[in-house]
Amino acid sequence: MFTGKKILVTGGTGMIGRQLVELLLKKGATVRIASLDDPSRADERAEFVHADLTELSTCMKLCEGMDFVFHLAGIKGSPKMTREKPARFFVPTILMNTNMLEAARRNKVRWTLYTSTIGVYAPKDVFYEDDVWKSFPSDNDKFAGWAKRMGELQAEAYKEEDGTANISIVRPANVYGPYDNFDPENAMVIPALIARATGGEDPFVVWGDGSAVRDFIHARDVARGMIHVVEKKETRPVNLGSGKGYAIKEIVEMIISNLDTSPHIEWDTTKPSGDAVRIMDTARATSIGFTPSVSLEAGIKETMEWYRANKDVTDKRYNVFKDKSPS
């Protein structure tokens, strides 16, 4: 399906994007990467375009001649950053999603994949795809969740108005893996804990009491899932997760087990833990033939090994780019 095809991957230098580009190249595709990131982070076998996706004219040029568009680009940060600087998530996300989907439509791209998020769901123990529009996103994901919902609604609008059903939508769970953001100030839970633990913190202080339960999926499995839903021409939103819940305490223990030392763990219960339980229902993904292949234990070990090998370059990058997120 992808052999000899021209494919645009926005955010192709990121954690999921790197994995997706690798898989698409293996399938014989010609890949163009669009990103505001450092070109050195892009796969050398792909074309790299330094692009601001908040400009429609830029998105139009990027989509010219493309057979497929995988739109992964977005704004990523910790729950703390989301609360303190919500406009940095909401505004660029709305602009990028609107522009990319419209540019793909105008250029008559054969098929587009839109990357949504677990943040579109309201607080609930288990997330079912068809429940999204029955409620509102959690206050912990208010701005990012609504921005991503608007992209899903845009895809639905095209289908209603033009009869065009050529957009797949995926909602990844909590994603982790190599090439993640490991900046302890702005990273998500697994990379932040890995960075601090490998940095030798002792005592090792963790927010909350460790009871919060989350669904985690490795970036390589998300990339596989993205390709799979496009190959199946699935137009219903699809959850990409493990379907299993892991307490933060379990995550901490897995990370500590991969250290040469065993730091003392302290739980700071004065700090928030977020929603108690967030698990994906993965029945739809399973029904179309997709299941994750990387266990959490193996994935954390791999991610820690990658971070150790790339720590110096990774930490230097945060110092350079820390103040360059959209505002």
C-alpha cells in the first residue's frame, strides 16, 4: 500500500514520528518530514522541511503531491505546564490541526491520519471511543483536550459536507519511548521519572501517593497502530493503548529495578496525582487486528538504555530549545 508512495509526516522528528518514519521507509515509501525541530533529529533517509504548521500556506506547499499525510505534530508538556501555560497548547494545536487537515483536503491527498489524544475523554475508569461527545474533557486536560476534539470534529465536518471519508483518527494512551522529552520540568511521568532516577536523586521524591492508574503504550506500537488503521481504511476513532492499568507506584518500581542503586522513595502526598484511573478500552483496535507488542517492563528498560546512551545530547537539546515553544 505504501511502496513508492509519497508520504508527509508532521512531527516526524518526535518520539512517535521517528518510529513511524522508520516503519514507512521499510515499507518502501518516500517520506517527507515537517518539523520545527533540529534537522539533526530527522532520519537522514527522509526529506526534511523546517516548517511552521500554524501557517496555512506552508501546509498547502507541504501537502502538494502527497499520497498520504500522517499528522502527528503537536505541543507536548507536563500537566504542570498545561495548567500554567494553557495557551501554548490550545492555540498552536488548533491552528496546526485546522491547517493540515484543510491543506490535505485541498490537495486531494489520498488518505490522512489525524493524531488525537487520551485527553479528549472525560474522567472515567475506562475510555470508550463512542463516549467522547457525551461529556467534556477532564479539567486536567481541558485546553489540549478541546483542541484535539476540534480536529476530530473537523474530520467529521468534511465527511458530512463533502461525503469524504478518508481520514483515520487515533487516540493514543500515555506514550513513552526513545526520543521522548526527558526534561524533568516539562516531561510526562515515565520520561521525567527516568531522567531523575538515572540522575542519581536520593531520596527519590514522587508526587502523589503512587495509586493513580494509567494506560501506557510504547511509541513503536503507536506507530504500528497508525499504519494499521490507515491500511484498514478505518474512519472511526481508534484507541491505541495497552488496555491495562498500571499504578504509578509500579512504574517507579520498574524504573528503580533498572538502576545499579536503590534510592529511598518518598511520596509527596501534598502534590496532586491527577485523575485516579485512566485506561483505554481497546476492543475496537483488537477487532481490526491490532494489538501492542512491547511490554511495559521491556519498553521501560529499552527507554532507559536509550536515555543513558543519549543523555548528554538530549540534556543539551533541552537547554537550547527550552524557551522556544510557541507562545
